[in-house]
Amino acid sequence: MPETETFRRQMPPPLGPRPLNFPQPFETKLTNGLQGVVVEERLLPIVSIRLSFRSGDANDPPNLPGLSDIMTHLLTEGTETRSSRQIAEEVERLGATLSVGSSSDFTTVAGSALSIYTDEILDLLADVTLRPTFPKNEVDLARENTKQLLIQQRAQPTFLASERTAQVMFGAHPYSRVSPTPESLDAMARETFIGFRRSVFAPNNAVMIIVGDVDREEIVARVQDLFANWGSRPLPPSNLPPLPRHEARRAYLVDRPGSAQSNIVIASEGITRTSPDYFPMLLMHTVLGANASSRLFMNLREDKGYTYGAYSTLDARRLAGTFRATAEVRTPVTGDSLREFFYELDRIRDDAVSEEELKNAKSYLTGVFPIRIETQEGLIEQLVNIKMFYLPDNYLQTYRDRVMEISASEIQRVARKYLTTDRAAIVIVGDAAEIKEQTKPFASEIELYDTEGKRK
């Protein structure tokens, strides 16, 4: 074979890491406690804005699950000076975006536009944040639409698996609530949203992040004009119940008679987002099940053909977390799939990962990281996470170094600590008549539920 052809068949060596070149964020704080972060990024004539609150779905009153989610939806449905239609038309006229969303730990009002419309999009964002009116007709419409959505959700095995897993793993903790109920929806009136928004939307509980083609001093002055009269207030105390303790491996079956597949979740207690074990867990997750080259995928999909994909999930939130292994498998191979899951979970506990696997996982994580922050939207989402989860200010700059310093022994240490396979929760949504016997060898006890979440 000619030498040149041999050379072409060889993979070129990877390039060394390049420095992350983005402007240093400028931080300030208004007199009312609102934190401000500005990144002057003038490569493109656009601006991205996030007003994020350290209050999310977990802050819903116990009897009103879903309140934050529906409240955020209603923010853009009418203010003291604009109707829902006027807001939508103005956003369209500017060629901008304006949206609101909530997660377990925080709520974000987001806007983006060409930088020549920075004042206009900021004004809209301030209007829906500070002066929403929650019109009764919009509240009623949101209530009925959500009730219909709940019916659709209960027909989806992925939702049923997530719901049962959250309730098993988090118990009485607010993280256990994944959706509203018909009863909570009926209890939500216009006055409910007005009072709740006032209690959780406080400037001393928020961070305004702006990235784009802006002048730092001008944009801070504009934010001061729009939000200076927004008064701070004491934040409600957070008295949360402890997480349930799991002393044995139990299975929780959600019965869907006639289901052609089983949705499997194997969950263990995890970590918070600020845990010192986060980066070892991230590497373990990458080796075990983060993508299509990880162990779970290669075993259950490529080798056994039980599923289209098997993955793991590192769910690290502000107050608690879980580690989950998941797959949708054919009903007849439910038991065989459980056997392979536990084989892989035990293997990463018992044996150190290979140098090749560790090298590939590090290469993957450090390679995709710059891609995630190369756009304004990607960068601002990372900055939101830093502020909402109280991550170090130099998190982005040190991320790749933190990944590269993890050893195989550290991965094995966290696997042994957190992958408690003898106490894992097995959640399966499927045809109980077909899968119960298959599940028995893997669980000390089996609980059976219907699709409405009631014990059978």
C-alpha cells in the first residue's frame, strides 16, 4: 500500500484546547437588590436578555401544584397598558422574541432583539414582569387548556414514568410534583396569580443578565429607570421536608394494559448542582449513558437490540437530585433489560473505567463545551445557570480544567457512593400482566399503580 494512502487512513491527532475568548461580565446591583450582569458582545447587532428569579415550581404552595408554570404563561397575556394581542403584535413588529418559563428551581423572563430595539424589548420585558393583570378570560382559557393537556399527558408513558419516579424519589419534597391537578387548577383564580407573583417576583430574588451589542453604562441606566421603583421584600422561609430513605430495591409498576413496550427508569439518590462530586459524576454519566457511544446504549441497543436507545440522566438541582438509567424496551425483554441495566450499573461500581473510555469522555465534554457558549443564547443560558445555582464566577473559564483533572478512581468512588443498586427504585410503565413476573427477580417488593397514579 502506498505510503500516502496509509497516511490518509490515520486519524489526525486532536488539536489542543483553545482559550475561551468572551468579554468579562460586568456586575452591579441596584438599590432595590436587583443584581445586574452585562456582557458587551459586539460581533453581531443583537441583544439577549434574561430576568431570572430564584423561585420556581418547587415554590408552589403544596395545595397548588402547577401555579408557577401557569402564572408564567399568563404574564404575556395582558398588562396594565397592553392587551395580549398588543404584546404579540409589538414583539412581531420588532422581529423580537419574548417568553417566560419556569423550572423546578427558577423562573425566567426572556427577550431578544436586534440591538437597535434594545429599549423596546426591555420595556416589554419590564411591563410583563411588573404590571401583568391576569385577565379573567385568559385565566379561564389557561385552566381549560391545561386540563386538556393533563388528559393527554396521562396517555403518555414517558410522563407516567417521570411522575412515579419523582414521587418515589422525592416523597413529600416539592420536587415530587411534576404537574398540576384538576383540583389545583380549579382553585387558581385571578387573585391567586396576582398575590403569588407579588410574593415571588422580588428584585432581591432576581438577576438581570444582558448579553449583546450594548453599552454597559447606557444599559444599566435604562434598567435603573425601568426597575428602580420595584420594591424589595422579605423572602418566605424555605422549610422543606427531608427526602425519603430507600432501604431496599423496590419496583413500582404503572399498569398500561396492552402496552407493546415497557418504559424503564432505575433511579438512585443523586447530588445537588453545587456538590463537589459534580464533575466526577458528570464523567461517570458520560461513560455510562450520556450518548450513543456510552455503555448502556452499546449494550442494550447495539449488542442486544432490546431498544432504540438506553441512556442515563444526571439530574442535579439546587436542593437535591437523582441519577437515572432509562430505556423504552419491548415488553417481552423487560426482565432481560433489567438484567443488563444492573450489570452495567454494577460494572462501573466494581471496575475502574478504562483509560480509553476516560479519554473519550473528557474529549467529548471539553469538545462540546465551547459549542454551547459560542452563541449569545448559549452563553446567556450558561450565565443564568451560574447565577441561579450559585456556581463560581469563573465556572466557564475553569470548566474544561475541572473535567480534565478527574481520574478513573474518582469515577469509581462516586459510582460506589451514588449508584446504590441494592436500594435503587425501579419504575416501569407497561402491561403489568406481562411484566410483573419478569420484574420479581430484581425487586424485594412490587407496588402496582394505575395511570391515574392510584395504588392498585
